[in-house]
Amino acid sequence: MRRLPILLALLAVTCAVVPATAVQAKVAVGIADNKSDMFTDPRFQALKLKHVRVMVPYDALHDLALRTWLDGWMAGAKANHQTPLVTFDRSRKRTSHNPSAAQMATSLKAVRERYPFVKEFATWNEANINKKPETVARWWLAMRKACPTCTILGADLLDRNNVGTWAQRFVKAAKRTPKVWGLHNYTDANT
């Protein structure tokens, strides 16, 4: 089994029992909040986290209001020496919930051009809820090609019963295993 670092983008962190046969993975813990005032909040600062996540509509830079909001969020991340993870999500304007692989690659390039310090991306937020792994695998491959020096998560996954089978289908479709996955452990943390 390969070593797979996992980037956790979550508010609550829990401990999990790992079978003795599992390979230890490097884990980075971060927090997700789409409000830029998070960076000046003393509670956030007391956590001393270095990883932050923002969920961005894949076409956000084509909308003045969203671009302005993202500029503020990125300025806060940069000023506080945070490592941002950009997770793409559905458009707020378009009716189609599935962009093409080319659109995802273009979105990544646009974010990199506007915010060159951003080097970590996730294909889709909680993709195992309502996205086909084959679709997300195409996005992941296109994003990797668009920025070979970036860290591209296979997906941000929610800790649901389908997480293992969903990830297996993703790997089969991509014909390779991502080095990094995102895990939201909300179910585990809340129950």
C-alpha cells in the first residue's frame, strides 16, 4: 500500500483507531471558513493552524462580487502566513452542476494567476455525496496537467459509508492513485 498524506479541511478533529496493517500517513489539519474575518478572530489565532480551506465556485473569478470576496479572503490568508487550499464547488450562476475538465483546468490557472502563492487545490467539495467518481477523476487529471507543481487533492470526501468504494472507483477511472485526499470527518466528530 502506498503512503497517502491526507489534508483535513475541517472544524473538528477526532482521533481514529487505525488497523495495525494500515500505513501511517502524514496528516495536515486545517480549518475551513469562507469568511475573511476568521483571520483576525482571536479564537482562530489561538489554534495556531497553518492550513486553511476556502470553498470557491469554479467560475468565481468571472463574477465581480465573488472575485472581490475571494480577494479579501486570500489577502487574509497571505497576511497571516496561512497555506490556503482552494476547493472548487458548483457555480452560483450556471444551471449545470458539472463543469468540463477544461473548465476546471481553466479555473485553476485563473486562481494561480491571480494568487500565485496558492498551490493546493481540491477537485470538488464532498464529491462522494453527489458526484460520479469518473467525472471527478477527469477533473483531477486535467487540474494536475494544468499545474504539475501544485498539490491537487483527488477530492474532499465526507466520511460516509461510500467513501471507500467511491475512492476505489475514482482510482480505477483515473488509472492512478492520488497522493493526497481531503477528508471531512463531520459524521465521526458529531456522532
